[in-house]
Amino acid sequence: MASPVRPAAGRPEALAPGPDSVFSSSPPLGLVSGPGLPLGSDSASNSDLASGPDSVLAPPPAAALKSAVDDFLGCLAAERGLAANTVAAYRRDLSRYLSFLTRRGYADPGQVDEAAVAGFAAELRAAGFAASSSARMVSAVRGLHRFWAAEGLAPDNPARAVCPPAVGLRLPKALSVSEVEAIIAAAGADAPGAAPAALRDAALAELLYGTGARVSEAVALDVDEVSRLADDPAVGLRLLGKGGKERIVPLGQYARRALAAWLVRGRPDFAGRSSLASPALFLNARGGRLSRQSAFHRLRLLAERAGLRAEVSPHSLRHSYATHLLDGGADIRTVQELLGHSSVATTQLYTLVTAEHIREVYRAAHPRAL
């Protein structure tokens, strides 16, 4: 149950987002979700979660609350070194929480109690968010209150006893080797006179599957980081992962040949379409750096051309990379290093996928399995 509304007397004046605010890049906070807004959708990143039938505009957050949230997000970026996309996800989730507190009259971090945190968690459940989304947002709130207590912005941590909802185990979905090959072939890079886009798409797919790179890591690569690999097969590819962590991964001959074809026969065409020279390895048709969203779209298009019914994303190739390595006998610690996982527990999910594959083969092939 949400706590009673706090009296407004004595609360600091509301502060509208300014140019230096962490929230300045987001739309105004406090738009309460109504029947026209899909609940649980991340597109409603700054919308509130009231269950009322009508959409209303909540007041701006109190200055003390918003400043304290800004401090936390600044700490995530500067001290913990989290990636910009991760900090942006925290900002979206805490925008919801800040708007929730504002509607209930909380004006200062020290006022927030356990009932408020539990009320926010309950409202997420009532709004129909998936358990994974609710768990992510409650975890962000717990981190926020832990920071406030450690920094002396609040007397204690009221979120300590509020646990995120249990999330069912979701195993990574890997493609088969033949499906990966079909996706790469669908780019049409081997056809005579292949278009620049075909060469780029094939190189992107080969790199994602050949290195296990995240799509954000792949599109962030510059030409200089790849051109030095052409002459020495022993040189690995440097990838900059989450939190600025660097790792070196081997680059196989298939990926090397596809990248060489793109750099020699495809990239110059796209680069000439822009008056500003881009250092990016992968370019879009206008000569600028290929975005994550565009890379996702191109992979989906290749999967459709290949006739795959399963939903395919750049991360599908990363999952397939890890699963196929383990199927081939790679040890889990090596796969952990190649993927850039901080914890081996994350990598161990792939062992479950491999074990399930073994069980399926056994059930299909052994005469006494059923």
C-alpha cells in the first residue's frame, strides 16, 4: 500500500529541468499513464504509473529529490564507469520513481520510507509490467536509496527490505550453424558486382558471429582499429565493452576476408556520399556511422531473406558464438573472457543451453530415450 500523501507545507520549490540537469534530455516528467499508453512499454519512459483512467500532468519534482537523483546518476557515470546506455536506462527507471514520489508529496530524500518504496513496487505489479522490467526498476531504486544513505542524504535505507520480484530463468536463444551461414549468405556479398550495402552487411554479420561482439561494440569500431589486422593473422581485435572494459578477441579468416572486401570495395562508396569524413568502420548509406538501431534492422532483414522464422537480432549472433564455442569444447572461463562477462555466472547460462541441446539429441537418437 502506498503511504499517505505528505503535507505540501515546507517542501522546497519545484525545479524545472535545466540545461545542466541529468533529466534535461528527457521529456517533462509526470505524465500519468492512461488507457492510450501501453503499460510496461519502455517507450513510456517518462510516464507515471497511476492506475487512474484519465491522464493528468503531475507537478515537477521537488528540487531536493531531483538533485539527489542527479547525484546518483553522476556517480554511476563518473565513479562506477557505467556505459552511457546503462546510465540512460537508470535515468528512465528513476524518472518513473521520481514522478511516483512527487505525486505522493515526498519532497526530500530523507522523507522517503519503506512504505513508499513498497508502494512503488506494488504499482509496477498493478500496472502489468513484466517481472523482469519490475525487477530492473526496483533494483535501480534500491541502488538509489543505498547511495542516498551512504552519502548522508537520508538517515537510512528504506529500500533494504523491498526485494525485486523473482524473474524466471531465460535461456539465451542460439541459432544453428546452418542458420548463421544462411544469414550471412543472404547479404549477397559473394555475388558479382555486390552492392556496398551487401558487403557491409556481410562484414557486420561475420564480425558479430566471429567475435561475439555486442552490437554497440561493433558499430563503435573505427577503420584504424581494423586496418592493422589485415597483414597479421595473430593480431586480435580490440573491443571496448561495458564500463569501458577492454578485451582482445581473435578474428577468424572469414571475418577478415569480409571486412577486407567491405573496406576495399564497399566503404569508399558510402564514405564519398558525405562531405564530412567519418572514422567509423561501418557506415550508413549517407556516409555517417551506422547506428545500433540500423544494425539491428539490417540483421532482421537478412534473417527474413534467409527464411528464418525465429526473431533474430545482433545479440542472437553473440549467443550463437558462445553456444557454438562450448559445443566445440571450449572451457567456460575462456568463453567468459571472450564475451567480456564480469561474472562467470552470466556465462554459465550458455552451459544450460548446451546441456538442453545434448538432451534433445539423445531423445531424438537413442532408441530407449522415450
